[in-house]
Amino acid sequence: MKALIITDQSEPVEIVEKPIPEPINGQVRVKLKAAALNRRDQWIRQGMYPNIQFGKVLGSDGAGVIEAIGEGVSESLVGKEVIINPNVNWGSDPKAQASDYSVLGMPTHGTFAEYIVVEVDRLQDKPEHLNWSEAAALPLAGLTAYRALFHHGAASAGKIVLISGVGGGVAQFAFQFALAAGCNVYVTSGSKEKMQKCISMGAKGAYSYREEAWFKKVQKETDGFDVVIDSAGGNQINDFIKIMKPAGRIVFYGATNGTPEKLDMFRMFWNQITLQGSTMGNDQEFEAMVAFVNEHQIKPVVDSERPFDQIISAFDEMKAGKQFGKLVLEF
Ligand SMILES: NC(=O)c1ccc[n+]([C@@H]2O[C@H](COP(=O)([O-])OP(=O)(O)OC[C@H]3O[C@@H](n4cnc5c(N)ncnc54)[C@H](OP(=O)(O)O)[C@@H]3O)[C@@H](O)[C@H]2O)c1
């Protein structure tokens, strides 16, 4: 089968031929129909991820058809259309992952291959309203957005929510989930087009984080936010602190722009502000996320689809950051 692996060569990702993997006890083999990129895959390509193991197949997101089963797995599952939960060993504590937790696609072989073998309990039925590309776009980003927004952000109908950097793979889910939950949703973006698109999808307001004083406009036009969902981090965290309602929650699942040089702790304690980190989500949250997507018939935004053998161009687009929605590979 064709698979994309990470190497120690000058172009660190390459498509190679590998044997088709065989499922053993409790495992199944899925023939992938589509897979999707995450920022994590590009971090690994750039060598900016902990414990990279050369030769591993990358990719955390995928959807496909169960093709073969190992011992102890019901034969009736063959032919089932599934999506893959990218959690590997979350562990027994719903509040946080175990120390041996990892995300599918490093160090376990991932979804950028024609076939993958996974434990049968990693699979969920593919939502019927999604095509293969949309289904493959959902798992990692949907799970991350779901936990950040609902568990840590406690977002619910009527809450005023800001989704920062809405063009991001995770942020676009946070945006759609918040709208579906009946929140009043605002966004920031570096792109006017993405801002307009979000207004047309139901955002109450959109601001450009490229304008230095964007948060002053927010102060004029709103009464502040109950929840901010962010992955950029950096000094902008202090702008968020200025535009929170009392007892507001800033939830961050990434820090693409690094840590802030200083933090306005005075305003934080006076206004009872929470700054909360979030990573992925537990297996119950994965199930709940898929149920939420089915209930609200949410469709992931797919930026583009291309054949698997053009995957390197998708990595380059991810690096350039021009996409709105997920970059999908078809097999
Ligand atoms: N902890 C976890 O479980 C977890 C899971 C997934 C991702 N992450 C991390 O979260 C980050 C985002 O991941 P992703 O897959 O969503 O990446 P992505 O699709 O590449 O999105 C990045 C987005 O960041 C936005 N951005 C850039 N500069 C910004 C700024 N100054 N203020 C606000 N937004 C800004 C851009 O939004 P616009 O396009 O709208 O300008 C861009 O689209 C990465 O660091 C990733 O490693 C963590």
C-alpha cells in the first residue's frame, strides 16, 4: 500500500510502499476513503513535535470501510462505514489524559495510508449526512473544539462567545458548534473573506486581529464575552482579558504565537477570569461530539480535496495558512 512516512531526509515526508497491515486480537483493518491534515502533521514535518520516530505513518484523521477483522471481533462489522477516534490510551480519568497517552499518527501509524489497523473500540459509525471528505475532516479538530467549548468553556445557549482565528481547523468547528448550541458568536480572523463568510453563516460580529486595536472596537460594540476560544496565544491573551465579562473563561488549545511576555494578572483576579488550557478530549467526549454533529446535521468546512499522491502540496498549503476549513486527501 502507499503510505506517507516521516524520514530523516532533506524532504522529511515521503510516500513509500508498505505491506498492508494485518489486524490481530481486538483489531480491525480499515480501507481509508479519505484522510485530513492537521497543523500537528506540519509541526512533525518541521521537526517541531516531541519524540518524533522516523518511519512512522503520519495522519490523525480518517474515514473508511472496515475490510478485515482480527480475533474476537464480530464478522458483522465487515463493510461498516466508520470514522476513527484519534485518541490512543486516554486512560480512566475523564479530566485529563494518562501519561502514556498519544494521538494517532505518532508514534502509532496514522491515517495517511491506503489502509490502517486500529483497535475496534476506536471506531464510530460515519455520520450519514457527511460525505467521505467531511467525515475524515471531523475527528481530531471536532473533538478538540468540543472539549474546549463545552467542557472548559461551559458554553450554552445565550452565552456570548468569541472564536479567535476562526479560519483554523479546530476553530471552524468551535464556531459551528457554538452557533448550533445557540450561543451569540463573534469571531476574529486575519482574513476579510473569512470574516465575511462567518457573518453570512450567523456570526454576530467579526474583527481582524491584524488591526492592533481590534479589541477597542469590541469594547465599543459589545458588553464583553463569556467565553473566548483561542489557539494563537502570545501577547494577545492580554487583549482577551480586557474584553471578558466578569467570570469569563479564556480557553486555549494551542500557542502558535508563543507565550505572552507578561500577563495582566491584576485584571484577571479582579474580574474573576479563568485562563484554561485544553487538549483533545476523552472518549466519552468523542462520542458526544459525533452525536452533537448528527443531531445538528453539522457539516465540516472542507477547504479542498485532492488525491493522496498530492499530499505534499496540502502540507505546503497548511504551512502557508490560507485555507478555510480542512485540507482533505482522497484514496
Ligand atoms: N491541544 C490540542 O489538542 C490541539 C489540537 C489541535 C490543534 N492544536 C494546536 O492549535 C493550533 C491551531 O491548530 P489548527 O489545526 O486549528 O491550525 P490551523 O488550521 O493551521 O489554524 C491556525 C489559525 O490560527 C489563526 N491565527 C493566526 N494568527 C493568529 C492570531 N494572531 N490571532 C488569532 N488567530 C490567529 C489563523 O486564523 P485565520 O485564518 O482566521 O486568520 C489560522 O487559520 C496549533 O498550534 C495546533 O498545534 C492543539
